[in-house]
Amino acid sequence: MPTFHWTPLQRASREHITLRAPLGALACILLLALVLAACSNGNSASGSSNGSTITMGSGIFSGNTSITIKAGDAVTFDDSAGGPHDLVIGTGGQFVAASGAPSDLNNSDGVNFNGGDKKAIVFPNAGTFHITCKIHPSMQATVVVTT
Ligand SMILES: [Cu+2]
């Protein structure tokens, strides 16, 4: 009688073990990938923050309005010499959502600047992103993000 009960129990526990081993390895690989991704993001964001700058004047983008960066790099929007601006993804002062754009810019509220502000915005995904100002519809800049 007892042996009849032991056999299915042993079979069940063996199946459990063979299932757990590959799942554990998979979990380790996923965890490692997450840690590596977190590290590389942090490095590229801090390393590039002074490389690419778009400057704003009073009612205009001044200087270079077309910038090419790599995915994960930041563009610094320098409003040191300007006035109030409200930057969004889009054209002609109108917000138009673009998939993959930085979330701070990819909404109708946008990113607000007052004269003296300087803000770095990370572009995590490849694509061509048009940036306009809700206050000054003629303001237009383009950030091309490569992989
Ligand atoms: Cu503006």
C-alpha cells in the first residue's frame, strides 16, 4: 500500500526539479540583462550631456536647430538667454505625438522653460523628432536619433 503512494509523488518531484533548472537560468540571464541595461543607460546619459545643445533666444531657437545624436544620449536645451518657452514634440506650435519620443516632450503639456533654465532631455529611441514651442509656433528644431 505505501509503495503505491510513493511512486506518483517521486515522479511529480522529479518533474518539478527538471522544470525549475531552466527557469532559474532564464531568470539569471534576465536579471543580468536588466543590470547591464541600467548601467549602459546611466553612462551614456552622463557622458553626452555637454555634447549636443540647442539654444533658445527670445521667441526663437538660435544657433544649430538640427542635431544628430545616438539613442540614449541627451540634448541640452539652453534657455540662458531666452524667455519663457514650452517645448513639445510637433510642428507649428502644435503638439503631435511621435512614438519613441522622450516622454517629457511627448505630451501636450511639454517642458516649460523660463529665462535662465537649462535642461537636458534624454532621447532613448531612434527616430526623427520635430520639436516646436507652444508659445512661439515659428520655433522649430529637429533631433535625429540614430541607433
Ligand atoms: Cu518659445
